[in-house]
Amino acid sequence: MPTESFASPAGVTKSAIWPPHYQHGWSAEELLRQHPDLRPEEVYSALTYFYDHYDKLVAELKANAAAAEAQRPPHGLSREELLKRTPTHRLFHA
């Protein structure tokens, strides 16, 4: 598969390089700091592939993020939901 044409000894693949680069703005130098088992040419090869297929890969990254977000539980409880769960005798006792 062309997108996975290398794997470092730790198992890092090209597709593992793209999300932190795109989502966090990590430079090639930062990616090398975070993955010292990769050689510079591997990181630059991954970034070249990313930019050669930018629209498709960004769409995939966004779709993956949306799917992950859809699986997250809802954020917290409303005040009303919390009050329904709290026995009233605990509300006014110190």
C-alpha cells in the first residue's frame, strides 16, 4: 500500500505522521523529535505524500475526527439533571 511504504522499528507509518502535522502544525523537525526512530527522509517522504494527496487525506482526517466526536459521550450534565440526582436533604446541609 503506497501510504504505508515505511514503518519504523517502533511501527510508525506515514499515516501516523499526518494527523499531528495537520492538526497541531508539527514541523518535520518536531515530528523527528517526537519520533527519533524515523530518519529525516522518511518524514519528508510522508509529508510529500500528504501534500501530493492533500484534499483526499484532509477529508479522511476530518471524517475520522467527526466519527470519533460522534462516539464521545455527551458533555456533562445540566444543572437540572444534577439536581434530579442529588437528594434534597443534601442540598441544604453543610
